[in-house]
Amino acid sequence: MTALMWITFFTALSAGPATVQFEGSIERIHTTPGEGPPYLEVRHDGELTKVILGSMRYLLEQNFKPKTGDRVKVTGFRVGTRFYAARIYLPRQDKTLELRDSDGRPVWRGRGSMRR
């Protein structure tokens, strides 16, 4: 994610992030190195949403292995046309992945990093 994208993200969240939650089915998993952050395409309520995850290293450390066709429950933040996941729950695996805190800050960045 570029510096400008981060600035836009945190500026939009500065007024207090509004969380959005939906359930759907994973249609595509995008994890191609060098092509931006990993994301899922999730079909829900008749629409397809690109759900931006976060650090690939963090996803691997957390043993996050979603499968196409899996049901998923997503909680996160909509910033403009982008949706950033804060929490992903995979019922089939009974696994929850925490990605961002309630302020939208990435948990993989560690304590103290990017804190106000």
C-alpha cells in the first residue's frame, strides 16, 4: 500500500471508523506477490466486494488458508470504494483472523507502531 493510500485510509478513519459487517461466499483469493496487498472477493447480498486483508507474512504466520467457495463473515471498514477487513471468520474452519484494531490500525504492525 502506498503512503498516499495509507494517508487516505487513516484520514477517513480519523472521525471514528464505522464498522461494516456482512456474510458471504469467497469467490476469489488474490495473493499474487508484487500486485498489491492480498484480498478476497466475497459475494454477498447480490454484490461482489473486494476485501483487502493485509500483510502476506502475517497471513502465513496465522495459518490463514481460505478456500474458494467457503462461507465467510467479514467485519471491517469501508473507505471510499475500498473495504479493509478488521476481522475474518471462516465457519468451516472455525477460525477467526484479527487484522485491524477498532481504530483500523493493522495488528501485524505491533504495539506502538502508528499509534497516536
